Amino acid sequence: MFPFVSFRDWIHQAIHIVLLKFFSWYDFVFTPTCTTTDSEIPNEIITDILLRLPPKSLLKCMSVSKSWHQLISSPDFVNTHLKLNSIHRVLFPGINGNFNFSSLLPSTVQMGSIALISSVVGTTNGLICLYNYKGEIYIWNPTISKSKKLLNLPWNSSFYMKYGFGYDESRDDYKALFIDDESDLTYVVNIYSLRTDSWKTLHDQLKGVFLINLPAKFVNGKLYWTASTSFCDINVRKIISFDVAAETWGSLELPICGEDNSNFKLGAVGNELSMIYTANLVATTSDVWILKNSGLHVSWTKQFTIEYPQNAGIHMGSPTTYPFSTHLRHSTKGDILLSLPGVILIFGGSTTKLEHTVDVVGCDPVEFYAESIVNPLRFLEKWYTLGVRELSVEAII
């Protein structure tokens, strides 16, 4: 049993830590005022409390002591915290080549920018892979304001290059995939490994298909693209997958929805691959299908139907283009966010009814990511810092 003073001091320090979790305006510098040492507090309790703090608070806690810094920086802690963290943000690729991002929570909205970026390669575990018109590639963690410029691609890319970004859990490695057309429906696949900071090239592994969606959707260790038989074929014929760990290709059949296969769009609902199907160009509804994997077989299940608002033309110019370029994600509150050019639709997670419409005029379809303290760049010697500023503005929800 601890002496009375030590127990009181332990409670005092624990309260200091817990306050960081429940207040969103903690701009003060966290400095312990008691004389209690780390050894007087059970390590299990310290770890359990720290795991419940948001990423921004953890960054401040790292300066409390060397032991806390080592704990919070450890791969086991980072990976466990990632699974418990529920703060999600929205990334807005603007028409000027910059990226703004805001919170899905009703609190301070964080906004920042990266200049001269033209495309989002993908997002996973709080990391965002970006690619610009100069052929430069970055992996960026906006939560901790760090980025890494990748080595250049082995050769110049073509206009029809496809790409994706995913996580190899078996090796704790992040990989960027750039697929270039070498000849008619024959591709060169370039894979970058963050752990080894190197590229490797695969030839003759992907033939006879034309990958459509950009970027790939990363779900449960695999990257997914819709695919047709040729550049001129607008109909989706199948889904092509790439296993990030095994570096092997696979394919999935489409759900049986209707006769027109040109209106399939990939998304993700939680940790499950989704497919949004619109029957025709004048339809006012879309069906959302979820890929169910029981371990024995894979099957598609129709989850719900989205009803589009009547004023779609206000955002899109024409309702006929409304169901395209879709991304479907769960928000922190369980709501379903459907991103379309110029607007975000927010559906109730339990009712699937439209609850909010958020205008994002002047922005491309957005990407969603979770805040994290993931630092896979620990494999590298040099970090590049990107400026991030915080503004107190109203959140989008």
C-alpha cells in the first residue's frame, strides 16, 4: 500500500492527465507539480490513461519525462492507440492545388495546406500520401506536422497512371503503389516501401484489364480498383485487388444489381469494402452494397438505399452527375458521409436518412482520415516539417 502522501500525489497527477482528455482547449504546457516519480505509479495505469488521450495531448505528454517519451513512441503503444482513437478529419483537395482539412467533431477545426499537390494517392492510419505534377511524392502526418519526401519514381509516369497507398501490418510497413501502362493493357507496377526507403518494379503481373477508379480504396490490407476490359469500355467488369503484404493480385465479381454496369463506385463503410450502384443517369437513388467476408466465402449484401435531395442541381449543375466520384465513410458518431463534387451528404448511421448537407464548393471530392501519432518515418533519418496552423471556426457537423 502506498503511503498517504504518495497516494494523494498519484491521484493529483492522474487527474492532470485525465483533464487533457476531457478539455479541447488545453493550450497550457503540461508540467507535473507533484514530486511523485514514475516508479510510484503502476505502469499499467499510466499506459491505460495515456492510451485514452487524443493525439494532440500525447504530443504534449511526451515532454513530461524520458520514460513517457519512450512509452508513447514505442510501436506497440502507437499501434494500440491507433485502434482506440476515434478522431476523424476531412481532407479537402482544393482547385488551387492546396489541401485544407477540418474536423468531423463540433470543436476547433484544424486547417493547413501543402502547396503544389495535385493528387491524393491514399490515406491510412493517419498518414496521407500525396503526389504532385512535378512527380514528387510525399507521405504526410498532418496531426504531428511531419512529412517525408519519397525517392523519385524509377521512370517518368504516363497520363493514365493509377496508384494507391496501404499498410502492411505483418511488416509494420507502409507502401505506395504506382501502376503505369507499358503497352496495351500491360502494366509496370512500382512499389515503394517506407521501411526500406526504396522502390522495386514488377513486370507482367497485371494484364488484360483497365483500372478505373483513382485512387485505390484501401480496406483490410488490400487495395481495390474497379476495372473494365479496355480504355474505351465504360462498363465496370470486375474489381481488381492488390494484397499489400503478399504483393499479389486478385479479383472479385460484382454484385448483381442491374443491366448498366457503368455506374459502380467503390467506397468503404467502416472497415468493409462498399460498392455504390446507381441504376441510370437520371436515378434519384443509389444502392449501397457491402462486401462480407466470412472466411469461407466472399459475398455482396445490399445494405441500404441512398435517396438524393431534390436540389442536387444547386451543387452539381445537373442531377445526372450527382452519384459520381463517391466516397463513403463512417464518421466518429456512426453517421455515413457521402462525398460528391461540391457537397458532402451526411446520413444517419441507424436511419440512413439524409440529416445534413455541407457545401464544399470549389473542392474536389474529399478524403477521410483518422488522427494518429503513427511515426513510420522512424525508419528514416530525416524529417520534413510542413507548417500547420489552427483556426477556431465552426466544424462542418
